Amino acid sequence: MSVLSGRRVLITGASSGIGAATARSVVRAGGSVALLARRKERLDDLSAELGERAVGIPCDVTDPEALVQAVAAAADALGGLDGVVAAAGQSMVGSLATGTSPAWRSLMELNLIAPIAAARDALAHFGAVGRRDVVIVGSSGALTTMPGVGVYAATKRGLQAAVDTLRVELAPHGVNVGLVMPGFFDTEILSTSVVVDGQPPATPMAPMFVDGGAPQPPEVLADAIAFMLALPEGTAINELVIRPTGQLIP
């Protein structure tokens, strides 16, 4: 399959989970990728796996200056950019009544500000014509209120508003903007949630899965993102909510 032949895509959060799976999907579809993440060893391994159409660039996306430089290095390595997938993110659990604001600010930097900054920095390296895409990974947690994940949900709901604004701003330039809102997929985010007040996660108001339901592998989500990138010029999927069939909330 070569539906993305010639496409050059920057992916943040590429060392694991959705980002790494998306890199594999894009390369399998014929595209080239620049992989941004903090963990150099994992980027090196993934770049070696994907071959000559992949380059790893270590970067902390919450560092504004480092992000600008990393995106520029990605564009230089690929000969320009015409797509960006912002997949870096973190989960957080804890009560709004007892959590700590420094932790909240840190999550805002990673989940809300960094994806928009990555898109902005990538846009500077887009061409003036042809299929160009901004895809940002949010969460179905933006759609349903649940106890214990208020700040996380706030970052993702804010991201939804920001991405829709970006869509309107870029429409006159022919740039496609899409927000992907996944449910529970089997990635590191499920086991690395930051607990901000030392308490276990709150019990949800209703079951999150039907009996026998479970998180699904991220590859199907990655293929959906690659599909968004491969649409004909002039058409975009602006919002995509994708959950395991057995997931009830969020």
C-alpha cells in the first residue's frame, strides 16, 4: 500500500503507544516520518525498525525552544513537511478538591499547549499547495465528565476547542485539521497516570466497559489516522471519536 507515498509527517509522542503505532502505519502506507519524543533509545530502535524513511529526533515537546529546533530539524531531514500528528500526552488522576496546581500546570503544558505549539511550528515548514494535514490526538475523556480525572478532561476539552479554532483559521489556506478522540487503547498511558494527591483513582459513576470488554491495541487507531492523512485533497475528517466496541464511558 502506497497511498501516502511522498508524504512527510512529523509525529510527536512517537516513542510508544499511539505515536509509535502511527509512525508504523504511515511508513507502511508509503510515507516518511520524523519521530519526536524524549526517549532517545526508543526512537533509535523505532527508526531502525522503520528504515530509511524514518528519522528520530529527541525532544521534550514542553520546551518551546527545543520544540522549534526539533521541528526544523525534522523538516530539514525530510525535505519539508506536509503533515503533523501530535500524539504526545499524559493521563492524571486525583480529586480537584485535593490536587496540586503545579501538577495541573504541568499537564496543561503537555496535553494542551504542546500539541498546538507543535502544529504551529510544523505549519512554518508546510508548502503552499498540495495535501497538508494537522492531526491532534485528544481523548473521549473530553466528552464525558467523570470523577477523578477533571484536570485531564479539562486539557482534552480545551484541546477540542483549540483544534476547532485552528480548523477555521487554516481552512482559507487549504490545510486540513482533525482531532482524534480515542477511548481506551492499550498503551502506556493506562499504566503511567500521574496521581496528584496520593490517592487511588476515584470510582467512576458507571461501568466503563461491558462485561468482557477491554482496551484494544493502538494499531487500529493508527490506521485510522493514516486514513485521515490519505483522504483526497479538499476533504477532511475534522473530529473522529474511536472507542473499543465494549467501552461505555468516557
